[in-house]
Amino acid sequence: MTLLDKFAVAAEIRENLESGGHDPTRVVIDEILSPTEGMVEGRLTILAGTNNYLGMTFDPACIEAGRRAIETMGTGTTGSRMANGSYAAHAALEDEIADFFGMQYAMVFSTGYAANLGMLTALCGRKDTVLLDADAHASLYDGCAMSGANVFRFRHNDVESLDKRLQRLGEAARDCLVVVEGLYSVMGDIAPLAGMVEITHRHGALILVDEAHSLGVFGERGCGVAEQEGVLDQVDFVVGTFSKTLGAMGGFCASPHAELELVRYVSRPFIFTASSSPATVASTHEALRQLRQRPELRRDIWDNAHRLYDGLKSGGFEVGPRVSPVVAVRLGDKEHAVRFWNALLEAGVYTNLMIPPASPDRHSYLRCSVSAAHRPEQIDRIVEAFTEVNSLVAQ
């Protein structure tokens, strides 16, 4: 047994994924033509699995903001936020995020993954407890594990299960952090945040909500599911990413607690990595302005979400429990899902393959993420391709 022998398992996984023709984890988009189209192996391909919810990656104002930032501030900061890597642009973005969420404090991290790791490892330690939704994202699981806290899962989106967990903690609930997401990224279901926030605070605990997939999509102002549920002002920590709705790269945390300013001194993922580049910060800041000024983008994405969800459901596919910008189609075993994904790609539609253990319930899914930039005819073509492939793969 050598250090490298453990990769035999990874080699087997790769072999299974390649059995259908392409490895879904190694698709190369040779040319990006727009937020919704690209070239893959010489084929014009509809991009239905990019999380580019508002189509901001090609927004002219965002592109121009990034260009100006490179010309005036250079290509990178070459340092961490604790050294030379805090520019006026980083501070201005933090102020904008705090104002957007109606909270007093905000921090910007280099990635959404770093934001989750940075917040969880700073907030929680070995004497603390984390109650984590069973279907939470891997970054939340990783942050909890790295914190050293006592971590207990509760049943997905189950308010009663959360309440029972908190009751068992008794007085220790005051040293507990509840961790949930707003919109879950596999099935497209949302958390019952009103009940979860009430129960969490009743027991004296704090709650962190990851709005990575719901930012810009849910709520009157696009603040996410907490805003839609009417409890944004009661959430202790909101985390999220710039790499989806805002079309860039980075992460954030917003909070009404002044202690968030002290997280800067103890969060290793914040301290020991280079800060976001000037172009990234500038395009993100402009995308956030666009989100705030153009509510029609939310109307467009919801129109497209309904069109895709209803089309697939009418076609006999088993989709998620509700309409959302994340539309998942449940398939059979891994092998069937891999064949289906490959056939869709050959038909000019790129989706995300979700198989165990990445999927929440040991089933396999093809996930579509809808964009405000998708044209109606593209949505219709996605539905048509699913129907065509279903007939082929079933034979």
C-alpha cells in the first residue's frame, strides 16, 4: 500500500463516468458565445447548467467596469486582505452588500467556498454545536468539519426535526449555530425559513443561511429566500457567492452582529489567501447595481423557470417539488443518468449530472439551471431534447 494507491477508487469512478462517452466532469466549452450558448466539440450547445441566473457574465456594464478596473488598478492585488490586498474597491463592495441586505456589516471573501469555510471555522469551535440540514452543500459540511464543533444533522427542511435537536441541547443551545440554505441546488426546493428562524431564536441559538442559489432570484429586492419569507432582518448571518447570479467570482457574509468585523482577525480562509482581483470586484459591484436597478431580470428568469418546469413535467418527467430556477429531472440508476446526459450533450444541450453521493437521496438527476438570458425558443429546445433523448435511451 502506497500513498497513491487510494486513487484506485477515483480511477474506478472516472471509468464509470466515461462509460457513456464523455466524462461529465471534464467537458471543455471551446468557445463561449453568450450567457446561454457555447461551442462544444464543434457543436452549438445551449448552456442549461451554468448557474448564470441573471446572465450577468456578458452584461456590457459589468464588462466595462472590469476593463476599467484592470486599467486603473492592475490585474491582481498580489496580497491578502490582511496585508496589501484591501483596496478601496473591496471596502466599497462590502458597504454595498451590507446596504443591499439592510445589515450593518459585511465581509468579502475570495470565493463562496472560502466564505463558508471562513465563517464556520471562525464562529464555531470544539465546545460548540452545529445543527446542519442533511442536504446542505459540501462547502458547509467541510466548514463544519474543519471547525471542530460537534455537528449533528437534522432532516432536510424539517422544522420539527430541528426543534427536537435544539430541545435535546437544552442550555447548550446558546452555543449552537443552525446552518441551512435558502434554495437547495439539486432539487430546487426552498427552506421553510420563517419556522426555522423562529425555532432557532426561541432556543437561544444563531442561524446562518446560505443564499448562494437564491440571491437575485427570490424576494422583492432579490435578497433571497429569507427576504421572501419575511425574516431577513432576523437572520444572524447571510452567506453567498458572486459566481452565480452576479456572474463573477467571490463570496460574502452579511450580518447585523458587530462581531463580524472581528471575524477578519481569526478567519484563516480570509487571512491566508489573496484577495479578489480588481476586475472581479468591479464587475461584481456593477452586477449588484444591475440587480438592484433592473427588477425585470427576476421577471424574465421566473418566466423561463415556469416554461421549463411545466414543459418537462408535461412531458412526463419527474421534476422537483416546486418551480424554481433550479429544475432537476430525476432519472434511474447512475448508468442510465450518464447515458442520458451524454445523449443530451450530443443533441446540443449541456446540463449538470448529479449522481450519488453528490445527490441527496441516492437517486441520479440531471439538473438544469435557468437564466434570465435564455430565449423562449431555447427553453423549448431543451424540453424537446429531453423528450428525444428519452425515447432513444429507453430503446
